[in-house]
Amino acid sequence: MGQELFAIIDGATNLLSAAVRMGAPLLLASAGLVFTARAGMSNLGTEGVMLMGAFSGVVGAYLTGSPWLGALLAICIGVIFELIVAFLVVTARANQVIVAMATNLLALGLTSSYGRVIFGVSTRPPRVPPYPLFKIPFLADIPVLGPVLFSHNALVYLAFFLVPVTHFILYRTSLGLKVRVVGEHPRAADSVGVNVYLVKYLCCLTRGAMAALAGSYLSLGALNMFTENMVAGRGYMAVSAVIFGKWTPVGSALGALLFGAGDALQMRLQAMGWGLPYQFVQALPYVITLVILTGLVGKAVQPAATGEAYSKE
Amino acid sequence: MSIKRIFGKGVVMLLIVCLVGSVSVLAGCGGGSKEEPAPSGEGEKPSDGSSSSGDSSAPKKVALILPGEITDMGWNSYAYNGLMKARDLYGVEVAYSEKVSDSDAEEFFRGYAKDGYDLIIGHGFEFGEPATKVAKEFPDVKFAVTSINLSQEPNVGSITTDNPQQGFLAGAVAALLSEKGKIGYVGGREIPPVIEKQKNSELGAKHVRPDCEYVSVILGTYDDLQKAKESTYSLIEQGADVIIANADKSTIAILEACKEKGIKGLGIGGEYRDLAPETIPVDVINDASACIVVLVEKLVKGEFKPEFTRIGIKEGAVRLTEWNDWVPQEVKDGVQKAIEDLEAGKVELIRVAK
């Protein structure tokens, strides 16, 4: 009996720490996405920016030998990429969904081609130094909680740390208020002297930095290499997490962790070998999400001016 | 103020078009194509001025349609290497397209046929249908599909390496290496070759060790390396101490997880042995490049027929590499015996592919 209990606790610990590892990139990205989403902008280009981040992180680490300089390069590239996107959707008022699709395709093409230019067409992707695992002293030794929360790399801690920070910025500062007003009613914001364009640009750049960092978590944290299309849909999942969380930082974080947990559970159900069809098991996380979305979360209302380009005239 | 007023609407549209347009140039997802001319300076090339011998002396043109990237360290890399080898061996002119989706395949076949290619190879069972369809429109062009059993008069043939044999051998290796008698399998998408290897690796494991436990995870994708790694962890948590990885470019992440957790792992579908010599005992090779070489050889010799060919252990298309040092002799002997049992026909392999 005691042994069984021990096995269950052990299993739960493994499940939860996998959930945190799987949820971390979504969590990181969503810290930027809430800003753009609240400013009324479409986030569908996140996948591409994450891919750019995953790639440039590895390039940076490859060239300098340091994952942290890799992260820095990832952030720079993410910001530059989003600057172009912001120019297109904010200044040039192009359709956001179209630009997002172009962003994703461009990122896939750029990273694939330059990956081959820089690393060559070889059967061995170059290995780079990954983000080191950092166990927080003492806390990491706590049973269950230790392995789940305090035995990760620095980006995971950053991801958790950013949840209250984004919450604070969004709800307790004037900048956060401006962001929210721009998303709801840009003309009203403009009439009281808020620079709508500047707010949108800032949100975009934040998103770029965070999404790129999230991408680098995949290439430098979970693994230590870049492969083509390695983000594998996580950009869209981060977008879903933000919608799931009703465009709030805390809700988005819960969404991100729930998605991570769903995936972690799905793998374990398969590994148990109960003979369930794997398609059913793989769909399970999404079924759970749907049930929670429709049953528990209630009606989701997006910022009123979402997807609209703002023009002063 | 508005940028549209300053530059005009056309400029903005142009910018967007450029952005989208550059993607296709950059080998994005529409399937990047590349042509590689036949190596010049080969002896069989006719000398200048006297090239009146007609079409028959011009190098044959071979096109390869790939479902993934040539950098995947597995399925597609093999085919690419095979194509390059065939080019060097037979002096054919070659071209290939990467990341061709099932739905686009037909257009790629048709395009190459119209461009005067003599042989168009679809690398993967999923290209069977488009190949047979387009082949009817171009009776003079040869079409071939790998990893499927199909043929159509007069111009569609197919070839496959013996996936079940490879799965069987990998299972035998894993079961003999396992300390706890529990092995795991991580597969990519649920497609006939992956399922065939899954079923036969279980068969192989139980052939050499009847009490061997077998657990498996199907990823449903080849791109998601983090998922591959985490799935491997979950198998290890279940007590598996040897993992068979069959997930193309994700294989490398699966083996990485094995290395991290200090267990053994082997990848099928590529050569991984030197990646983590202390983790990987041996590679069970399934040399898809041989398929391409054989097809081109048949074309050049004029022996291409609408028939199905299977190449396996006997032809050297399925084989084991050298063992890493630490592997115990009894494991090697056990695997050798499994190979002999296979060749003697003592095993009935499970074949799911048509």
C-alpha cells in the first residue's frame, strides 16, 4: 500500500515537472502576447517569431559559445522582426492576419535556408551550449514541489516571475491602462493624447522579445540544437493560452500550464500501454481544454478594437 | 500622416507581396526545388562538335520528390544521398523537391514530367496515388514510388527496403540489451512504415526474449523535438531501459533523452552511433538510398519495369553497423542468431503496407 502511494506521488511529480517544462515556452510567449492582444492586435504571427528566436538563439550560442549571448541575439532578432511587422500592420495598416501568415512563412523559409548556409547540409546539427539547469538551493530538495518548480533552467523561473510583472504593468501602471484603452477604443485613447501608434509599436516589440526568448527556450533549453520548423505549432498554442486566459496574464499562465499538463498527461497515457488508440489519447488535452473553455471559463470577450488598424484621420 | 498617403497604396501592397514572395524563393513550405546538373567531365559525355548521336546519348533526367527536408538525418537524407550517388555513378541529371505535401504532389509529378524528366521518384508511400494518376497522362515517363507495393502498366514501379526486417532486428537488439526486460518504442507519424517497424520490433524483442515487456508512444509529428524528448522520459518513467527511436529528425532528441537518463537507445532510420557512443549500441540501417540507386540503375540500363521490388538484408539494404565497444558478446551473438532465423524463414514478419 505504502509503496503504491509512493509510486503515485512519484508519477505525479514526473507529470507536473513535465507539465512545467512543456508549458514554459507558452508561458514565456504569452507574457508578450497579452500586451499585443490587449492592444487589439492579432497574434497569429507568433509562431514565426518563435522560430526566428529558436534559430537565432542557436546561432548566437554557436558563434559565441554562450547560451546567454544566444538569448540576447534571439531577443534582438525578435525585436527587429516585430519592428517590420509593426510597420506593416500599424503604420501601413496592412491586414494583420495576412501579415501574420507572411511572417510565419518567411520565418520558416529564412530559418531553413540560413540554417543550411550557416550549419551546412549535414546529418549532424551542430550542438551548442544549452541553458544550464539551475536547481534553487534548499527549495529544490522539497519533495514533489522541488522537482516540479525549482529544478529548471533560468528561463522557466523568468517565465513564472513575469506573470505578476505583466499583471502589475497591465493593471497598475498608466502604460498598462493606455494599452488596454488602445485595444478597446483607440480613438478615445487618441483624443486624450495617447500616442496609439507608439503604444502598438511598444507592444509589438515586447511580443517580439518574449516570443523569441520562448523560441530560444525550445532550441537552447529543451534541446541544444536547431532543426527546421522546430516550434511545431507552439506559437498558436500560446495564442490559444492567451484567449483561454481571457487576455489576462494570470489566466494566460494557467492556460499555458494546462496545455503543458495536457500534453504531459497524453504522453504518459500512451506510455502506460493500456492499448487505447493513440489518436484518442492525443486529442484528450484538447478535449479537456474545450470542456473547460465552454463549461467553466464562460464567455470570452476580446478587446473591442481587435484586428482593426487605427488611422488618425 | 498615413503612410498610405505618403507612399501610395501600391507601394504597401508591393511590400507585402515582396514579403510573401521572398518566402517561396527561400525554400519555404511550398517545397523548395533544386536542380543539380550531371557532373561534367565524365567520360561518357559526347565530345563537342560530334554530338549528332541524338537523344540517347543525352544524360537521363531523374527527379526526386521528398516529403521532408534533406537535412532530417533519416528518410529524406538517405534519398538525397542516394540521388547524389546515382548521379555520380550513372551520370544522370538530377533534381529534387523538398517538403512536398500529399496534396501538392500531383502538381510536382506533372511539372517534372512536362519538363522532360525520364524518371520521377516519389519518396514515400503517400505519393503512390498521385504517381499512378499522373503516370496515365505521360506514358513515356517512368514513375516510381518508394515504401509501397504498387505497379501500373506501363510505367509505374515501386521499391521498398524491408522495414519489417529492420524493425525485427532493432527489437532483438533492444531486448537483448535490456536489463529489466522492458523496452520502449517512440514512433513519428502513424504511417505504414512506422507501424510496421513498431509491430516487428515487438515481434523481434519477443523472439529473442519471450518475457520482454514492450511499451510505445506515437508522436503524431516529426517536427516537435521537445515532445519527442518528453515522450521518451515518460517511457523511461514506465521502466523501459532501452528505447527504439523511429521519428526522423526527432530521433536525435529521443536519443538525447536516453543519454541524459543514462539508459540505452538506438535510432532506426539513420546513422546515429557516433552521436552518443555510450548510449547507442549499434545502428540498424535501413538504407533508403539503395532504393534510389537501384531505380536509377534500372532506368539507365533500360530495365525499368512496372513492378514491385523489395530489398532487404540479402541486398545489404538492411544491415547492422559495427557494434560499439561496450556491447556484450552474448548480445551480438543473439542478434546474429536472429538474423539467421530471419534468413532461414523461421520468422513470419508482420506486413501492414500494401
